[in-house]
Amino acid sequence: MMSCQRCSSDWFWQKLGRCRQCILLNVLLLLIGIATLWWSESMTPVYRWLAIFVTGSAALLLVAHLVMALYYKVSGETKLN
């Protein structure tokens, strides 16, 4: 469970773009995925596809976080925690 109050909510859309800790953890996951892809030459094709899937998913989630954070900043609805 995350430390901020919004992240303990069950509704997915309430979490996107509001918690700085969640965004930073997603950036870390993306960097780990990119590093894994960088050194994936010695991996079997199954593991390489898994690394591509994880990196792509992390990138899409980060884009969703950043779009919603930009929306909240422009609309003035809430700040990042």
C-alpha cells in the first residue's frame, strides 16, 4: 500500500497523476525495463519479449500519469502529493 491517502483508494482514475511517489516508482520501473532491453542480447527470445512487454506497459502507464498530472495542473483541480 502506498503512503498517500489517494493511493489507498480503490478507484484507478483517482490514482493517476496525483501521487509523486507513484510516478517516480513508474519511472524507476521504466528505467529498469530499458536497461534490461539494453543488455538483452544474451536472453532467450521469451525473456526478451517479456522485457519488451514490461517496458512498453511501464511507458504507457507513465504517459497516462503525466497526461493526468498535466490536466490537474492546468485545471487547478489538485496538486501532486
